[in-house]
Amino acid sequence: MLLFTALGVSAQIETPVTWAYAFKKTSNTEAIVYLKATIQDGWHIYSQKVKPGGPVKTTIKFTPSKEFTKVGATTEPAPLSKFEKVFDMNVGYFEKQVVFQQKIKLTKPATTVTGTIEFMTCDESRCLPPEEIKFSVQVK
């Protein structure tokens, strides 16, 4: 019985990144959706602007809706940057936390904004497989 417990513990999935979502209405017809990643010490995720041939970049997709339209691209703060030998290039990344922002135009006063975030989490010695999570934000 003890053997199974030990195996179960070693098979737990690591989740060094947690996500939180919020919004702020800037007018009756516009809002900003915030997607915040909190990253455990020693880990990082990559920018949305990683060049081809690099690690898996963060990709945020919004589910199309008649209730809102995206205004421009999803923004991010200036990433940290370092040369990664394995990719033979400089890559942008985030540690601790990062907030992605998407401005939207509303066609009705309240809506639910949904979509997916694909990202890869790495530390100094390894990367976890890319992960895709769903998000949902109620804009009122």
C-alpha cells in the first residue's frame, strides 16, 4: 500500500503558473480584459512575440462573439530577454507575474468573454509540455 502512495505523489502534475481574470469598463461600450499569470519562483513563461524556431510562445485566442469585438492586439508589458543556446536566439519571457490586456468594444452592456491561453513553462533545466487552458470573464 505504501508503494502506491509514493508512486501517486511522484506522478502529480506540476502547475507552476496560475491564472486570474478581470475586466474594467472604460465606457458604456468599451472594456479591457485582464489575463494575469502568477508564476512560481524559478519558473517563467514566454512572450507572445517569440520568433519562429524558438520556444512555444504564449498565444491568447478569444472566442468570436456578436457581443464584443477585439480592438487591436492583446498587449503585454516589456518582457525580460535572454539568449537561449538551445534555440540559438534571444527570447522574451516573464517571471513572477505578467498581465496581458485586450481592449474590446461591446455591442451590449454585459457579456461573457471566453477563449484559450496556450503557454509553456520552463525553469533553468527543463520545460513542461505546452499547456492550453480555457478562460471566461464576465463583463458587466
